[in-house]
Amino acid sequence: MKIKGDEIKALGFKGKSIGLALETLNAFDLDKEVEKVLAELKSVITNPVAYKEHLVFAALAEELLKPEEKEIPIREKPLPYRIYGADGIELGALKQMEVAMKLPVAKSGALMPDAHQGYGLPIGGVLATENAVIPYAVGVDIGCRMCMSIFELPTSLLEERKDNLRKILIENTRFGRATFDDPKDHEVLENPLFKELNVVRKLKDRAASQIGSSGGGNHFVEFGIAEITEVDNDWGLEPGQYLSLLSHSGSRGMGASIAAHYTKLAMEKCPLPREAKNLAWLDLSTEAGQEYWLAMNLAGDYASACHHQIHDRIAEALGTLPAAMVENHHNFAWKELDEKGKEVIVHRKGATPAGKGVLGVIPGSMSAPGFIVRGKGEVASVNSASHGAGRAMSRTVAKKTLQENAVARHLSDLGVEVIGSGLDEAPMAYKDIHQVMDCQQELVEVLGKFYPKIVRMCGDEQFKEVD
């Protein structure tokens, strides 16, 4: 018997009842003519009370008798918010930010100059809410972050010991599905939440196997030159150039699983109009909201532990400890005070915290410098700055339009070696970091720059020129 969802929909079924009706027909394998089955389904939807005790259709009748969920209305007009670098931001990201600012829980927001379209809140979007956390405004890779170690070693080692440094990167990093045969232990894995929260309990083994490794995509570990330009820096370093290590990665499979679970839960508990459904929130006064908050923070701590293990392994291989370390994260939510002293939940999806005096690293691309910054605490930006240069083209477009020869020549001309990666992460796929930084001069003070030289990403291939 072949009955399609459209036929069931035509009878008046909608939402979950469509799927349940199909499941019921499949489960009981009713041996009747299609017309008769459709007629009985019509009877069920017309008078579900009569089928509450029915052998076949009781569950379907129960679903139909549930009170219809009413959508939570959003504002007709968005709250005002500041846009930095509007000329370089695609229309899709602007529209997504406008929808976010229509949410009834929204209090303030801002759009960073590296912004581009994502799911729910745009990447580069900052949103402050009242007592509500939005899983998709945090992002899938919870607690994704930058971490930089600055060593008091001469930058000449990048040429003199290039082969050795390349070997150190390859031996002490893992990307994507690759993990270490002997992953190190870490105190984060002893967090009692791994026993107390059902959602993360089943994730511990995977987290333990992946610790110290990095994701695929745009995640990297790279040697380069940190150029400290300000005498008034936070580490007591003399202005000059130093051999440095920079990493970018997040909470691996654990963060993605937490995001998937609580996004689904939020959508069930918080029905929103279609254009806003990915911005469903969890009230922090509820058990679900508190669970997500704890799980999110655990994922952030785990992401930090991964970076620290990467830097510890490489520092050990170098035979020295870093003179300074800078770490900052995005894809997270923070409890902060607004300008009136009231607590708000600040979501930074692909945005860097830039409160007054807060340190961070804003990377460019594999061939463009990153910037070591100190936040100025600008209220209009919700104490935030960009988390990088931002994509200028999608991964699909980059793969279709960029030529490996051209990318290889570009990297060679700048003295940059890349291990792993693909055309979707080529420098040309990103915005001009200098233009992005120009758009946020009022948000951060630049303390120095980082120039990538040996870049390790997912995979083992290298960009090569083809004759």
C-alpha cells in the first residue's frame, strides 16, 4: 500500500501527525485498499476522541488531541544595532542579524566586519539576551578558540631548522578524524558533569580519545613570527620579533553533539516563526537551560585543554617554555553586565571578546598576518571584535574558482609552507584582514602581529605548482 505524505497532508494532518500517520500505516501494514485507509484516516482527524482507545490509531489520536502549539511572536521591527564594515558584509548575514534583533529576548547586538551568513545568528554576530541562551547563537563548535605561545627564540630558526619544525608540527598535531595513539590525560576529563549530565556522559570516551587534537576545516596549528610593536604590552616583552606558535580549534565531537541535542530541544520548547526558528532559546531559569549552560562551559574547558596539550607537546619538542601565552575564544555565551549594570547573556558566534583590557588574537589567513589585540570595551559593539578576516567566498565557490597553481605561487612568494588544507581554505577565500582591522579601530588596540610561516591543517597534501 503506497500512501504518500502529501496525501495525508491533504486530509488536514500537519506537523508531527503527518509522520506519525505514516509510521502507523507502516507499523501495522494494513491490508486494505488505499481509498479505505484514507477514509479511515479522515475519520480519525475528524473525530480523534473516538479513536483514543483504538488498537491501531490510539497514538495518532492522542497526538491530534494535543493543544496546538502557538508560535512565539517576534518584534515587527528589529532593535537598533551597530554594524562594523557594512560595505563588506553580504545581504544574507544582515538579514539574519535583523531577525535576531526581533527576538523578544534580545536586548542589544552588533555585527562584526568579518560577518557572513551562518545558521541562526550570522557568523560575526553578537547578541545580548535577557535570561535566555540560544544554542545556534553560540554555534556548533562550542568554545572554538585561538591560542598563541610566544617563545624567546630567534625567528631565524624558521629557516635554519625548517625541516625540524615541520617534523615537530606533524608529530605533535592531529586533525579531523585522526587522533593520538596515546592521548594524554587531563583534569577536564574528571569533571563530575561527565557523570551527572546524561547528554555528556556518553561523550566522555570520545572526548578522551580526541583530546589534544584539532578539527578539520579552517582549524590549524602553525609556526610563525610574532612581532610585538608596543612597549606597553601585558607580558613584559621587549618590542621585537619572536618565534611563535598559533592554534585554532574547538571542542571537537563533544561540542557538536551538545549543540545538536540542545538545539533540537530548544526548537521543541520554543516554537518561533519560520525565519527565526534557528534562534530558538532555552530559558536559564529552566532545567534544560541550566543543563545547556553547564554543558557549554564544559565544552569550552575541553577546547582549552586541547589547545594547552598541543602547545605543551610542541614546547617540549622545542625544549623551552613559552615566555607568553594569549588565548581567547568565540562560539560561546557569557554572563556580563550591560551599561545599566543589568546581567545579560552575550552570545558571540564567531566574535572575539573585547572588553576593556581583554587580550586576544585575530587571525588573517594562511598568508596574511594575524593581530594581537587588547580590547577597548566599546559598548556599541557589546564589548566585541571580529574573530578573524571572515570568508569572502563560500567553500563551494572557492573549490570551483580557485586554481592550485595560483595559490601555490602566492604562498611561495610569501615564504609560507602549508601542510594539509584545500582550496576552500586558500587565502583568496578570505576577506582582506587589513580592511577588517581598519573597520574596528575603535574596538581594539593592536599590540603586535603574527606572520604565519609553517602552517599545518587537516590532511597531508601540500599546495603544489603543476607544470
